[in-house]
Amino acid sequence: MTEPEPFDLETEKRRIESEFKKQQQIEQERKQLEEARKFKARPMRIASPFRPVLELKITEPEPFQLESEEKHYLAQQKLMQQIAEEEEKRKKAMEFKARPFKEPKPFVPKKSNKPLTEIDEFALNSDVRSQKRRLFDEMMHEKELLAQEAERKRQILEEVRYL
């Protein structure tokens, strides 16, 4: 049996190095956290007798002077004035105002100076149409009679030929 010789891969070496670096970084972060938890006393500052302590004044806010508020106030005043004027007009319109009584004169129509209407001769279209229709009906009746007469003559001629 053959036994292969052991060999090392480059990737295996890189993996081991990266794990070692990660372990070192984790250890370093743990030490930093531990140091941050420890209490460190600092000396207290003592005010120097030569430096006076400044007393700061509290700032008091001032109200804003907005143009929109002024416009709103003017618009409100104008609206209230209009409402008051309309109310005054309405009250004046509702007041009773009696008019003086005038004795009415009886109505007398004026006589017309136009001549009376004269009626001209006229012909209704329905009358004209009925007359035309009557003439048309008479003409058609005559044609029918002529056609019947011609038919009768033809039959007589046929009978004569066959005899």
C-alpha cells in the first residue's frame, strides 16, 4: 500500500492566521470594556478667587410679530364690519313704510282711431288639395274605363277569330 505524504494548503495557513487575528481583536475589545467599567476619580475644580463667577441671565422669549397675524386681524375686522352693515340694511328693509293713499280714478280705455279689420278672400290648402285629388280620381276612373273597354274589345276579337 502506498501512503501519501502529508501536505499543507495555502488556504489553511490563511484561515489559521485570520482566526488568530480575530482572537486578538476580541481580547483587545474585552480589555477596553473592562477598563471603561473601572472608576477613575478626577480632581475637583476649585473656583479661583481671582476669577469672579458669572451669573447668567435667563433668556425671556419675545412674541413673534408675524405679518399673517396682522392680515388675519384686519380681515376679521373687515368681515365684522360687513356683517354689521348687512344687518343694518336688513333692519332698514324690514321697517314698515306706509305710502300715502291715492284715490284711484276709474279706468277708461281710449277709443282707437284705426279702421276695422277687413277680411280678404283666402283659399285653404286643404280645399285646393281636395280639388286636385278629385280631378286625379276622375282621370284614373276614365283610364280604368278605357282599359276595360279595350279588354272587352280584345275578347270579342278573339272570339271572332276562333269561330
